[in-house]
Amino acid sequence: MEDEVVATESKPKRPPNDRGQGRKPKPPEELKVVVPLRLSPAHKAKLKALGGAEWVRTKLDELPDQ
């Protein structure tokens, strides 16, 4: 048998974790918070049919500021 030389291909190295990498933070006006809400199964189905969180946001935006 002949001795075979197996060439190992090395993966390209990842760049270092330098500053400026990654997703930039959203501005404060675009941040959203989670608001837990307890509903009956029937109310949950109705909320989903109406459009869910987007529908709630639209309804809140329609109300005058207090």
C-alpha cells in the first residue's frame, strides 16, 4: 500500500467580535413591551379573528390621548 497524504481543508476563521458587529438596537419609539392578557378561549378566538395584537394597537391609536 502506498502512503496517502490526506489534505485537511481548514475552515475559514470567523472575524473577531469587534465593536459595531451585529444588529443595531431599535430607537426607543420602535420598542415594544409584552403585556400579558387573560382571556377566555372564546375571547381569544375572537381576538385572533379580529387581527390580534395589530388590531389592539390600531384601536388604542384611534383613542384620544389622556
